[in-house]
Amino acid sequence: MNRDKLLAPAQMKHASASAVSGLSSAPGMRFADYDSVLTQLSRRLHLLERVDDFVCIDLHAGQVVCDCNEIFHHVYFPLTARLAHECILDDGRSIELVTIGRNGFAGWPVVTRSGSMPFRTIVTASGTAFRCSEASLLACLKEEPWVEARMLQYVELMFAEMAQMASCTRLHSIEQQVSCRLLTLADACHAARVDTSAVALSRALGVTARSVRSALHALGVAGIVTHDRHGVLIQQRAALEHRSCECYRVFKALYRSSDDSPSRSEPGSAY
Ligand SMILES: [Zn+2]
């Protein structure tokens, strides 16, 4: 598998505060105040003269950014890339625990000071992400408790999502799981079309590709989605929500509640 340390310097560019603040925000999703967090990080890293450690890089599908029980030396903030934490079994099988898209970050052990975790962090969709070194992020968090609070809040949400996912994989049908996953991915990229495949979905859900194809076929026959080798287009969103299990509703409520949280506040204000 490719490793991020193999990235050529030419693929990187430094993140300026103005470039970060120019990004559009996604309300109601995951990491509340995502762009404010990135902007604040960028500003503080400039002040600390550590901006060279905050760079925009290309990530490639299949790239492992940190393997099971390895120490995280960087934190990743996806822009167009998508990452996942995966549980790897002794026989090589794996299951996706949580997806990390725009408005999330990979590398929670840096923020919780636990160093490592028993999961693999892998890129599931190629794209760009900001990358910050562990040392620079910790130096920044020391000066920016608001940013640290936001990041810890995201970690809490991620664990809640993983708990719900555990129930989902045990108790809900594959068609329900596929529907839920498609809706979640569509929300993450703000589009009706999701770049994924039956193989990628089966890997994420820990089921066979054949069973995912069967679920996609049933949804296709009903006119709810169309799909090809490269992606799935949601044609009837309301119908897909109806086919999904309750988990999609739970995830939406989870992140909506984080946006409404009284602890959510702008940098510099009391919290
Ligand atoms: Zn479910």
C-alpha cells in the first residue's frame, strides 16, 4: 500500500489563512465550524511560524496514512478526499468503522494524546486534504482551546457514529445499509451522485460485493438509483430514505445536535 510519506513535495502547497477561509461551509454536518477551525489553525500556525507544517496534499485511494497501532505523526483534514478508519481481522478481512469526509479529520489520537489506535486509517476516495504535523497541531491547540474543543467534540460524535454502525451491521438488512451509506456519502459531498462501487461499498460494510450488487439492482429496478461501474446517482432521494434503516436519521440528528450545541461558539468568545 502507498504511504503518505512517499508524497512528492511538488504535490504540496502551504495553506494560507485566506485560502482556507475562502472555502465554503457545510451546515449541519459532522465537524461544526469546520472552516472556522481550519482558518484559526492556519492563523495560529502563521503566528507560531509553523505554517510549513500545514500543507494541502493529494491523497490517493488505497493509501494507508496510518496503520493499526502506529503512532499518528500527522492529522488530516479532508477537502475532496475521503478517508476511513477500518478494523482489520487476523484473516485479512476488514470492515469500515467510520467514514471521514469534508468536515471531519483523521488522527484523533493526536488530539486525545493517546498516540495510536488499533485501527487502520486509509484513503477511500482520492482527493485533497490539509495535513498538519503532530507537533505543530499540539503547539496550536495549546494556544487555541476553542479549536481543541471543536476537535474533541468531533471525536465524541465519531464514537457515537461507530456505536450506531455496530448496531446497523448486526441488525439491519444489506439493502437498508446500502441505502443509508449512499445517503450519508451524498450528504458528505453535497451531490446526488456518489463516486463509489459495489466492491467499495461491500468493503465498507463488511459484506459480499454480490449482496451489494443485489441491493443496488433492487433499488435500480424501483427507479430509486441508477448506477454504473464508477458511481451511483440518487434519482429519488425520499424513496431512498424510506428504504434506509433508521440509522441515517440518527446520524443526521447526531450532527444537527452538535451544531445546536450551547458549547458551539466563535473563537474569542466565552465557552
Ligand atoms: Zn442501520
